[in-house]
Amino acid sequence: MFVNIQIKLTEVAASVETMLKKYFEGTTGELAEAMQYSLLGGGKRIRAFLTVSFAEMFGGTVEQAMPFACALEMIHAYSLIHDDLPAMDNDDMRRGKPSCHKQYGEATALLAGDSLLTMAFDVCASNTYVSDRSVRLAVKSLAMLAGHLGMCGGQEIDLAESVASYEELKHLHALKTGALIKAACLLGLYAATDDPEANTVSAISKYAEALGLAFQIHDDILDVTSDSETLGKPVGSDAKNDKKTALSYMSLDEAVVEEDAVTRRAVEAISEFPDSDVPAQLAVWLMSRKN
């Protein structure tokens, strides 16, 4: 079944944006303002989309998936705030506007990221539309995949600039980018069931790992082929910071071929599931994104 991914992404993003705003109702002060500045009003909500899509793929509902999806977006926003800081990638622009630390200062940006991370687990643990076991599975997966065994661990490898081969770069991306994508997919599964089969978890993990790598390769390509206006952040930042990318180990044409091959692996990983059209088509659509 063909699905217009762009339209469905827009619909899910609008629902997520509405729900995220509700979590801040009644809050005031600069810290809450800084949190919302980075969390709201931008981004494709790919991770939230994956959570909703995998929930629906296994018979769950948007209502069951939405708190988990919002938690993922909070953690993603926190990671971007910290990633842009001078001590990290030192980027002044994000999604076409000043980075959080340029708008509010480094101290407030640090606290905004910390607060979004903490708030994410509150939102995740407060999902009343699923069983307590589903909540436990979601919280555990999110904590592991966002922490030192996942996203943060990948960021540390990136900062250490110790990548010496494409294989090591793939390991870096599996942690830094792929881990949170894997969390998004698994949280969608847990929204639908609190007793998933091991082979299902394995297949979803393979999809997420391949999707994360393809996503990062595409980012690497855009960093040298796009422009700042289209990308919403400075181009060439990887070269400026002497970061290893896929293009450090292959030509641009080879990177395009590699992205296609990895995307095919993602699609094949979930092909056995009858309702996998949306995640499969998302993987293909992501190869055409401009930012």
C-alpha cells in the first residue's frame, strides 16, 4: 500500500507539536522558554513518527504511542541543544534560527537540555494508555539507548576523534544516531504490546540500525552538497571541526550507493511483517530529504 509519507509526517508532526505544548501549559520563566524554544516549532519529528508508525504496525493506537513519541522528541531536542554548544560541535544555527545557547546563553542552554532529558522520563513513565509493563520496557530502553551505552556514548567517541576506519565510523553512528532511532521504533512496539517476541525486537533493531546509518550518511552528503538556508544550519561544519564522515572514506558517488544499500537493508529487515509499508516507505523517502 502506497502512503504519502510527506503528508503523514506533517500530520503526525502537528499532533506531536500540539501535545508537546500541552506539557508546558502553566509554566513560566526563562528556562521553560528556552526548553520550548528548542523543542517546538521545527523539525520533521522523524523519531516521533517512527514511534507512532511502529505502534500502528503492531495494532496499537496513536493515543498509546503519543506520550512515548513526545518523550523521544524531548530527548532529541536536549541532544541538539548540547550538541550545538561550544564545547561540542559549536554551531550557532539550528533549524534556521540561533542555537539555544546563542539565544539564551550557555548556562541556560545547559539547563534547558538537562530539563528536557529529565522531563522526557516523566512523560514516558506517565503514559496511562498502556500497561505498567509497557511503561517499564519503554523507560528501560530509552534510558539505555540515550545514555552512555547509546547516544551519549557515541557522542563521546565523536568528541575523542578516534575514528580510524569506516567500520569504526559505523559503530559511532550506531550509537550517536542509530540508538535513539532504535529507541523510537522499540517504544512504538511497546506501545502496542507488553510481551513482544524476541525475533520481532531483533528485526526492528536491525531496521533501526540500518536506518540510523543511512540517515547519517545522508547528513554527511548534505553537509557538502547543500546550503545553509536549505539545511537550516551551517554547511561544512564537519570539515570545520575535522570530524570523520562517510566522505572521509569514500567518494560522494560511493556514499550515495552506500546509502541506497543500507536503506535496502532497513526495508528488508521488516519485510516479513504485513503492515510494514509506512516504516519501509519512510526509509526510502529519507534518501530524498533536503535537510
